[in-house]
Amino acid sequence: MFTSDSANCLWLDFNKTHMIRDVTDIRVIDMLVTKGRMELEESVKGWKQKSHVMMYFGQTVQKKPKDFLSRFFSGLE
């Protein structure tokens, strides 16, 4: 159900959001690890909607062509 790529993507987003590298207080580290586990568990158990999970993969989505020739060559027209 959950591949290593998706778990890695979740971890990278969590790491960027909370800047886990700069934290030195052990209580804050424990809280961030707990939040990360909760986020992963919610994703795995399906408690999150598809749109919430897909926001982690936004940079992998290719934009659809807008002009006629690009749409024609991609088979949309």
C-alpha cells in the first residue's frame, strides 16, 4: 500500500516543514518524531483523503499543455 518512495517523500516534506536539523531540545525532537509517526499512520490507514496525500507529490506532476500544437502532439486534440 505504501512504497518506500512515498514514505521518503513524506519524511522529506516533514523534515523541510519542521527543520528538524536545527532542533536541539530533546522534548521538541520527541514531539516532532511523534507528529511524524502520526502523519505516516494517518496516511497508511487511509484516514487522510487522496488530496491530502497527493500534496506531497506536487512536484512530480507534469503540467498539461495549454497551446493547440502541444495538445495536438500529446494526443489530447
